[in-house]
Amino acid sequence: MAGKKIPKDALAEKMQDVLVAVENLFILEGLKAGINVEDIRKILRVDKKRVSDISKHMKEHKAAGNRK
């Protein structure tokens, strides 16, 4: 029995969501490894604000963890 067919638009949307999640993980791991924000931006071809936002969240999380 064949699986349930997903419309192409829905599939493309899901694939885009997966791509964004993988890029965010790459940014996060790159920052953890000490890669320069500009280098990450060039590798992924994303805007600097996206990388900076993730960096800020990471720093906030780290600071909150140190307070406990």
C-alpha cells in the first residue's frame, strides 16, 4: 500500500523548515567552536542579523546557566 501523498507545496514547505533548522544548528555549533560570525555568514549565505540573534540567545542561555 502506498503512503499518503503530500502535495508538492507542502513538501517544499517542510523541506524549507528542515533547511532553516539545520542552518540554525550549524550556526550554533560554529559559534560554540569559535568560528567568526562573518565566516559563518559567508558559508551559509545568510544575513548577519540571523547569526547575531542566535549568538545573543546562546550568550543569554550561558549567562542564565552560570547564575544557578
